[in-house]
Amino acid sequence: MSEISPLARPRPAKVEHVDVLIVGAGISGVGAAYHLTTQRPGTSFVVLEREETFGGTWWTHKYPGIRSDSDLHTFGYRFKPWVGPPIATAEEIRSYMGEVIEENGLTPHIRYQHRIDHASWSSETNLWTIDATRTDTGEAVCFTANFLYMCQGYYRHNRGYMPQWPGMDAFKGQIVHSEEWPEGLDYAGKRVVVIGSGASAATMVPAMAGRAAHVTMLQRTPTYFRTGRNAIEIAEELRALGIQEEWIHEITRRKILYEQAKFTERCFTEPDKVKAEMLGNLRNILGPDYDIGTHFTPSYRPWRQRIAFVPDADLFQAVAKGDASVVTDEIESFDATGIQLKSGGHLEADLIVAATGFDLNVLGDIAFEIDGKPLAFHETVTYRGMMFTGIPNMVWVFGYFRASWTLRADLVGDFVCRLLSHMEQKGAKRVEVALRPEDHNMPLLPWIDPENFNPGYLMRGLHLLPKRGDKPEWQHNQDYWAEKDAFPAIDLEDAAFRYA
């Protein structure tokens, strides 16, 4: 017997139609809703969000000290000034997003507790059909949309990547993942081991230090960190001069972006100097006797993986005070009282926290079909990291690795609005990207060059992501400084766009 497609399940009698369906009410989805509201008034749209409220990462992440790892002058939207400290807490970021929702009347457009299960495209009707479930009631709901705007992010919010080590069942204490932090977890007076060395670990360790008996950051390999005061000097000066916030926001953003671009360039052209500068900052905090070579000197050049900013050097201050420590080693196994290390050492623990990274998802784990056939997303080729060959009327927001995610979300928002207006002027109901005749001999490569950027979560899921070409338009460029000019200049009549 042939298997029946899950998209063939009975649908509700009432099907709601919108011009655009936005997936997710995180930082990208709220921004997308704003751009549609302001740039295309009259466009009908709905935002479907799985959680009970907006915020995405800033709602689902509950671990101690949760904060941004890049500055809010660039992580904030370009259209709304950020007036708080550059490194902000999740609560501060959600408050900012809430203001965007309220100030622009976005609330009526957002449907919370709506989990999208299936999405199917029909070339006969030129429509997407989206089947969802209300998680609060279990009710099946259905939408049709002319255009699908994917703002769901790139990792699973309800679970993280959890390696399986020998002996985990033998541990008598508690093991939690940073992505699945239990409500009310009390770590006061406990010996805590945080496994990981990324932004999550660097946030949790100083937040828990002092309250816990001791916190140990156990890392297999070191990570680069930048430190500095949690303030932007030029913003403070302009504010003291009484300059209006809109001007401060724009000037500060431009200065930060310019300095970030120069720093990234230096990471490629003079990596040894950049490395020495960053390690020198840590040596000043930790003292000349601290083993920086073992614990804070990565084997790779700067910016081959994301560099988190540590405000006021709080992680290193906690280590210097003795409230926290860093162990660089590999795990042999867990046992009843902690972790046995491959070096022969042992870490005693009451609570073990796995800050071991994201679990990559693809297109929100939604089952996609194109004209009745399951979508093989990894076989498509990306157009500028936002459209994909063979997938009509869809754009995906995938931000930057080396700069704030929202910078690209704003650029993509402009592009979507311009594309929709262009289709309207042409009378086109459908658009997709396709390789042009001059592209057919183009080599197809992985989504990102591992020699350029290679965090673990991306390497584990690289086989699930679309291919890229060797031409700028057929890849996800990581250079905001170039894309801010390239995106507005995209020729919508280029042969890469196929309208019908």
C-alpha cells in the first residue's frame, strides 16, 4: 500500500488566506512584520509563533545571566533606537521588541501557540497551504498564503545538542542542558560544572559564581573572547550633549559596524597581532602566572568561530577572584560524584550543565512539499542565503555569523517588500530563483566554507543545508558592509528570477 502524504490529512472547514505568512515571532519575525506594515500598507499578513509569547531566543533561553553576545546598537533594529547598555539582558531585549509590537500595531497579526506542521506549494493555485496545530487546544488550523516568509531561526528552541558520554546515568546529581533550563532550579551552595566554552558558558559561569559553592568551566578547547566596558563611549558623549536618540543610534551603529569590519579584516590579514592583543587583555586581568596558553589560546585563527563579547570581563573577574575556574581537558566518563577526565583528573559536581551548543534545524522542522513531492532542501542552491532554487514564493532570514543577526533581517525585509511590489507591478503570482545559463558549470559547494567559519552546530548539520555557488549571488555573504549596498542594488529582472 502506498503511503499517504501527511499533507493529505483532513483540513478544517475554515481556511484563512493572507498575502504573506511569517513563521516565528522572534527578532526576525517581529522585524518582518514591521517592514510589511510600514513599506507595504494594505498587505495582509499573519505571524505564526509556536511559543506562548514573542521573543524567540530571548523567551526560550532561561539559563542564568542570559544576555546578548553582540551589541544592541547593531542587534537592535535600524528603525528603533536602542538606549540601554550595549550588552543587554533577555528581559531588556524582549521589552524593546514589545515596544516595536505595540508602537506599530502588530499584536492583531500575531497568533501564539501555533505550531506549523506542514507547508505545501501548489503551482496550480500559486499558493502555499500551511497546516498548523494550536498547542493550547490541539485544534487543527489551516492557512493559505501567496508568500512564505521564514523567520524561524536555525536551531531547535526546545532542546540543545547533548553529547552522550559514558556513565551519565551513574551521576547522582542533576544534569541539565542550557537550552532546557528547568524553572526554579536552585544551584546555591552547589559545586557546578559547566561543559562548554562558547557564549552560553561564558554567560552562565559569572552569573552563577558567588551563589554556587564553585563553578568550573570544563572545555575541550579554548575560545576567543573580547572584553570591554558595557558601554559605548560615543553614545554616552552624544547623549550628554543632548543629541536626539535617532541620531545617536545611527552614528553609533555606523561607528560600531565600521570598527567591526576593520577588526574582521585584521583577523584575516594579521591574525597573530589580533590574537596577541586579545590574549594580552586577559593576561592583564588574570595575572602573569595564569596559564593563558592552555585555557584561553585557541588553535585556530581569530573569527574562524564566533567571538563573544564579555562585558566588564565578568567571566575573567570571576576566575581571578577564585569563584570560578577553567579546566581544559576531555571527558573520559561520568561517575556518581562528577566527571572523570582523560588526563586522570576528576571534577566533583552536584550539578552539571551542558552548554554544548545548538541542535540545528532546517526550515523550522516543517514538512515541506512542492507540488506533491517532499522538498529535498539540501539539494537546492541558495540565492544570497535567502531564496532557493525550486522553491517558489519563499524567503528565509538567515543572519550573519560575524555581525548582529538583525542587520541582515532588516536588509531581507527591504528586499521582500521590494520583491512583492515588483511582482504586483508585473502581475506575477509566482517567483523563484534558478541557475542561469552562465551558471550551469558553476561548482556547487557546501553552505559555508569550513575554512572560513566552522562552529560545531553548523558542521554537524552542514549536510542538511542548501548548496552555494562560487559567485556572490549564489552564496550567503558574511560581509554586511558589502551587502548593505548590494541588497538594494539587486536587479529583480536578472535572469536568476523566474516570474509567472
